[in-house]
Amino acid sequence: MTAQTKNSHFLAPKYWPVWLGISLLWLLNRLPWRWQIRLGRLLGRLLFLTSPHRRRVTRTNIRLCFPELSHQQQSNMVKEVFANNGIGLFETAMAWWTPRKKLQPYIEMEGREHIEKALAEGKGIILLGAHFSTLDLGGLLFSEFFPVDAMYRRHNNPLLEHIITRGRERYFEVVIERSDIRQVVRSLRQNHIVWYAPDQDFGNRNSVFVPFFGVQAATITATTRLVKFNSSPVMMLAQHRKPDDSGYVLEVFPPIDPFPTGDEATDATLVNAEIEKAIRKDPAQYMWVHRRFKTHPKGKGYLYRQKHRDKAKS
């Protein structure tokens, strides 16, 4: 079967809304960079007003993770989270379609020496990421300095999966579905950098409960297992848009050492600490709209139920 025949079913009417949205996003991507940032912020405000479920999830997350902030400060951060997620949609389009040379003047890179030293040792690198609003754009910007492979979760919508994968193949050397462990091992043994984000709640399986912003969170133990394949160093990539929207800062943290420690819970705690450190550089640029604490010993979604939203450490 040819690729053309294989993808012809994407013309079916059920996919027309996706094509319409993608076409509109492609057209908006033609606008000047700063215009896209402003439109993204406006979109985020609209999403805040029209997404009550995500608004409740975000408020709960901010309340749990930043109890030191006043109620007003927490409310302001929630609004900024939505603004940044709106901008993030435009930044994703930039990663897929904007000419690379147009983005180069906006990048600052810190911690390159950690990558260079690790590559010289020939064991590959496990580069920890997180679900920042600049998620896809960060991959493109990092690839301006070093080639990188990436692990990802397949999208449920086949058309979106096709579009997203094609967009990411523009800047990732190899795009690896997260269940393809053989390819991950192959990449590490070829001394590649493999990016993956262990910051989402995947349930109880292969997870341990360890602190994340002081709240017990189901945290996958995959990082420990990945290291054992090739004794690869583990380091964190932080990324954020500058406060004045003048560009982006990428920062690579030193390798976690020692790692692994021999205890999966300790390892997961160290990984969460690195992710938390990266998020705190600009907390509102993290995707707090997802239920990071969905899995709980007292039941799925326990912390997101109305009567439990104020119990930060339950």
C-alpha cells in the first residue's frame, strides 16, 4: 500500500474539523512572531472563560503546589497558565512550520558543557523534559545545538498523530513511540540524546508515590530502567519564554549524581526534584491544566473532588 493510499482516508468528513483547525493555525503561523504571541495570549484568556473543567483542575493544582501564595496570587497564576497555554499553541505551530533561521536570534542556551562532556563519554544521554507550554518549540530550539531523539505518546486521533509526527520529524532525529524500548536502547547505544518527559500521571503501574511540589504524586520509575540499559547519564532540560517575550532560554542542568541510587522511590524523588526546579523558573509556563495528581491512594481523582480540593497534602 502506498503512503498516498494509506493516508487517503484522512479526507473523510469526520476529519474535516481537524483540517479546518490545522489550516487556520498554518495561516496564523504566517504572521510576525510577536503578533502570534499576542494572539496566543488572547486565545488563552478565551480558553480560561470557556473551559470550566480545565479551570478547576488548574486552580486545584496551583492551590496544592503553591500554598505559600495568597488567594489572589494563585488566581493570577491560573490566568497566566491559560495565557501561556494559548501562546503554546502558536509556539507549537512555530516548531512545525516556521523557518528555523527566523527563530535562531531568539534562543539562549545555558549548560551546553554538560551535554558536551556526557557525549564525550559515549553512553548517550537521557534528557528529562516536562510538559511546558513551549513543549514542541523547545525541541526545535534545542536541536539547533545538538541532535536529539524523542519519546512520545501516540495521539488517539489518527490524523493529528500523522500531523504531529511529521511536524516533530522536522527537528527530532528519531521520533520514538514510548512503547518502542528497543529503539530507545538502540539510540542510547549509538550515543544519542534521548528526550522524554516523566512528569505525567500514568496510573499505579510501574509508579511510586513520591513528592512533587510537596504533594504525593504517582511517578513513573522508567528513568531508572532506562539508565540500566547503557549506564547513560540523566539530566534535565528547562525551557521558558523570557518574561518580556523577547526570546527563549534553554538550560541543561548537571547530571543527577548518583543515579540510579538502588532504590526506585529515591530515584523518582530525584527526578521530580529536577522537574520542580525547572518549573520554578517560571511556574505559569507549565501545563497545570492536566491532572498531575489524578492517581491517589484514596481513589482516582481524589484531590480533584470538591470536598478535597483544599487538602494539599492528603
